[in-house]
Amino acid sequence: MLQTTPNDPHAEIREEVAKLCARFPGEYWRKLDEVRGYPTEFVQALTQAGWLAALIPEEFGGSGLPLSAAAAILEEIQRQGCNGAACHAQMYIMGTILRHGSDRQKQEYLPKIASGELRLQAFGVTEPTSGTDTTSLRTFAKKEGDKYIVNGQKIWTSRAEHSDLMLLLARTTPRDQVAKKTEGLSTFIVDMRTVLGKGLTIRPIRTMMNHNSCEVFFDNMEVPAENLVGVEGKGFRYILDGMNAERLLIAAECIGDAKWFIEKAVGYAKERVLFGRPIGQNQGVQFPIARAYAQMRAAEAIVQKGLAKFEAGVNPGEEANMGKMLAAEASWAAAEACVQTHGGFGFAEEYDVERKFRETRLYQVAPISTNLVLSYLGEHVLGMPRSY
């Protein structure tokens, strides 16, 4: 086992999450992988234990924990060989409602999300023609009386089939009628239970990992005006507001993945004997694992610094972006080392290495690609001209 951080304030949380995850071993995830199933029992267990309500204030039925606690929860889920992608969106979407939602919205939704009566898992932002160029999205919400009429399409809206609510970003003012391209975008809470089949269509996308990704189509879908989050036209800022939290939480998941791969590789390197000695005695086996460990610890330090700044109310943009990039690279390096250590057995489903290998590769691409992180650092941290 890897050493834990001395005086870790969230050690008890990690311990309890680990106990919960022990009830969902590799066999559980492999069976889901075969049928592309959603881990309903796992998500229910996390909900009942209160872990998915970690960031919801106590007055609304949550725990009111800081972001670092949420990071510890997600990291431990990944470290134990489980997959938090089925429910992690709730952690980082939550901030938009907490910071910008109306009192009515908080009273209406947060207690039900905390109890598990409602799931807030779907995040409708990316579109086929705009990708990460969010200001170019085409989904349009036109106000008519006390409702908005939404038309358009989103893609990579993970968990849409298994969520009750969606946080949706749509344009409410045409792009050619705003002074800045970031203006005229609005955020809505969509109750998908009321509009599925009535203006909302969901189509699953099969991918290399069991990530429950979907395309969603809006055809004159009605959303009550009271479901507008904050001020009309300011939605892009609300979404940006939560991106640092999202990147720190995803980075924590990558740290957890890296730890799982490293522990798995170290264990196998000690046990596997060839030519009369453990393969871990060979530098060719040992060094890649050691290097991945060093990468993981370096990324972990950046992520911890970012979490501390976030909780202190200081902009953690630099650390959030660097942490996400470095943690994703560290988890991939650990995955490579783990597969190489296991040799052919790394491709066998029963070892779970190939499943985790597929899952962790995603995070160099999503929710933001490495190239966009580098662009952010070049322009906003180093002050270089905007890259294209």
C-alpha cells in the first residue's frame, strides 16, 4: 500500500469510502461493462451514505463539506478500483445552483438531490459543431411568456438516461446581437422527467469505455422561466465559475486511478517470479513504476495547492488547469506501467487493468483537453499572445 499523507484531514472519509467500495469488487464492474449497464446499486449506496451530498449545505440535507473532502471521496472511489464517472457530475454541477440559483430553486431541488429522490447528473454544454468552443453553441432558448422554447442538440451529455435533472447551457440572445461572444448565454435546470418524449430525445453513444454518454435533441422543448438560473445572458460566467472545481475534482480522480495502477503494478512485480526471482528486481520493470509514482506525487501536490486556494477564496485557475493536466498524464503513465508489468495478463479482463486502462485514457481529452490547458497557461499565466 502507498503511504498516506500525514495528518490527512479527510482520512476518516477515505476509510469509509473504501469500505463502501469493497462491496463493489471488480466482478461487479466487469458485468456492467459487458452490458454497458449503469451502476445503479453503487450510486444508490453512495447516495444513502451521504457522499454525493457532500457539498450541499446542511440546511438542505447535505454535509456542507469543503471541496477537498469531495476530492477525497472521488479519489478514493477510483483508488479502490471503482468508477466515479457514473455520478461525479453531481459534485461539480452543484456549485452553479449553490452560487447562482434562486432561493426557490435551492429549496425545491437541493433536499431532494441530497436524499437521492432526484439525480442531478446530466450537463448539457458540448455540441457537435462547437466542441470546446462553447460560445459558438447553437442550441437556442426563446422566451415565450412564462416559459422558454428550446431547440438544438447536445453531445457527450453523459448520464442523461440516468438523471432526473439536467443543467443546460443555451443561447438566449443571437451571437450577432451581443457585444461579447460570451454574453447572451443562459443556464437552465431542466426536469427531464417532464419533457422526455415531449421535446427531448436521448440517444446513447457507444464508446470505448462504459461511460453512459449520450446525444440529446431538443425540439420545441418547454422549460419554465422560473428554471432559469441567475440572470438571463450571464450563463457562460456561471458555467466558468464551476470549471476550476470540476478540474480539481477530475484531477483527484486521476490521482486515485494512478494510485490504483501503481499499487496493482507493485503487487504483481513482487509476486510474479521468472527465472528464479521477482520481476520487480529488474530495473526495466521497476523504474517505469517508480517514475509514474513520482509523477503522481507531483500532480497530487499541485492539486492539493489548488484545493487550498479554492477553499480560501483565491482563484486557483493555474493550479486547477495544471493539476488536471499533470494528474491525467500521471494516471496514464501509471496505466502504461501497470499493463507493461502484467504483460499479457494486463489484457485479461479478470485483472481489471484493461478496464481501468480504457477509463483513465479519457481524462487527457475530457472534460478539457491537454492542448486547451496549455493554451490557458500560455495566455493567462505566462502572458503570451492568444494562440489559435
